[in-house]
Amino acid sequence: MTRTVLCRKYGEALEGLDMPPLPGPAGEQIFENVSKRAWLEWQTLQTMLINEKALDLRDPDARRYLTEQRERFLDNEQTDHATGYIPRDGAQDDASSTD
């Protein structure tokens, strides 16, 4: 049976995660209040940030940065994005167009 949560990001009842994604209170909070959809979207953004900014996850500052970005993402606040990223729909920014 599918678990449903009132998603913090989307403000509606959506399918929940199967287990806490992180250890400790932060993982429990996410498990209880974040949908599977929102968590998968966060993981995609997190991967782009790690790769684009060459973050070393052994560095406490990098982990703090990702935690801050995660909270901002889940609260629908502006987050950093990978520069030069082109969404799959084919949209391009001015820097990548040719004259």
C-alpha cells in the first residue's frame, strides 16, 4: 500500500518515500513531509550542483551548502542552478546560441 504525505513543497497529498532518505531527525522530517516526487526532483538538482560546482562531500562546507540548498528547494525558495544547463525540452539560453 502506498504511503501518502502532505508534501511540504507542493502543499498537496502525494506519494511518500519508502524510507527516510537520511539518518537522524532530518531524515525523519523529510520522510514525514516530503513526497517521493519532490525528493526525486531534489536529487536531480543536487547531482547537478555537485557536478557543476565540483563539490567534495567530505568537506563540511560543501555539505552545509547542499543542506541549505535542499531546504530552500523544499520551501520553494530560489536555489542555485548549474550554469549553462539546458533543459531537455531543448530551450537554450542566449550564451549557447550561434549567430
